[in-house]
Amino acid sequence: MADWVSGKVTKVEYWTDALFSLYVRAPVHPFTAGQFTKLGLEIDGERVQRAYSYVNAPGNPDLEFYLVTVPEGKLSPRLAALKPGDEVQVVSEAAGFFVLEEVPDCDTLWMLATGTALGPYLSILQEGKDLERFTHLVLVHAVRYAADLSYLPLMRELEQRYAGKLRIQTVVSRETVAGSLTGRVPFLIETGALEEAVGLPMTRDTSHVMLCGNPQMVRDTQQLLKETRQMTKHLRRRPGHMTAEHYW
């Protein structure tokens, strides 16, 4: 049974008509970077709840969530309408295994995200714990339009902080933007364009690939890496080269 606590909204940051970040203070239990919790509101006499990943680093009391408004959704439009001081319910215990302790040592850790699924990686990179196991880190954020790159300034800050260890690559699928690759992630891997842009190989001997976001991207990329790079899903009982989390 989930243990719900009452949280207070401290800020809402609107990035586009559909994308926003919600900042909350709530007495939650400590979590591991990469994990998610649930947010809920009482709507028409019942609690409507959805899972959202933490964007903030563990230990930061300002809980941060990166959301997309689903126009016909029951919860997200209500969350987008919240104001500082409003109440939101939060599950106090985080969940999920999309965390670094589940990832084996490797030379290059690839962190691939679509849309709001960037959140877990930002939490991991802001905390900066347990990253010495990897020589290179690559963060890839794939979106439809350049305006959807909400956290690009933070990504650039992190790139500077890691001083050559972290490489950032943005991908935009519906327009051509300077500095970004154009297309879908599986296609950019298949053609070698992603590796060429980043300057690192994505091979089973050197790499572990974390995939988070659109289930179609996750499935297509896993299938491609399995067929063309002989990569396997990572399981505790059978170590592999890919760790994934679907976002809906």
C-alpha cells in the first residue's frame, strides 16, 4: 500500500504550451537517482495518480518533475494548472531500477532519452555519484522540435562540470537545427550518424546503453542493437548491454 504525503507546490516552470516542470516540497523518503514516484490529486472524489521521475538530485529538498500535458488527460492538465502554495499528493517511497547500481562497469555509458524521459539522467548527472566507473558519458536528448529542449542550458552546465567526460547530443525529428542531429534515434544509430557526431563507438565491448522514454524508440533501438551490435538486455542474473525504462 503506497504511503501518500502532502506536498506543496513551490514553482511551476512552463517551457512550451505542452511542457512544464513542477517543483514541490514534501516529506518524502530518500531516493536513488533515476527512480520515480507518484503524484496525485483528488478529482471528483477520487485520487488520480501517475508515475513521474525525479529530475532533482537526491538530497535536494526541491523535488522537481518534468511533465508533458496530455490534452485529454485526467491528471496532467490539472498539474499544469497548479500554482505555488497549492497542495499535491506524493508517494513518499520512490520506486524503480533505472539506477546506476544496476548498470555494469563499461568504457562508455550511453544515456538515450526522448522528451520528458530526460529526467532520470539529469538526476543521476546532477548527483554525480558512482560515475567514476565510466570513462565516457554520452547524454542524448531526442525531441520533436528545438523548443522542446527545455533543459539544454542545464545539460550544457553539466557538460562543463564534467570537463570532457560528458558529451551532449541533441536530436530533433521534425525540423533541422544547427548542432542537433535530425531524425529518429534508431535511424541515427543504424547509419552511424550518432557515433560520428559524438566521436565514440557504440559496441558491446565498450558500451552500455540506457534507454528511457517513448516505448517505440526503446523497442526499436533494442531490436537494432541486438541485430546489428549483438547487444543483449541487461538482467541481474545475466549481465547484458542495455537497460531500459518505458515512459508510458
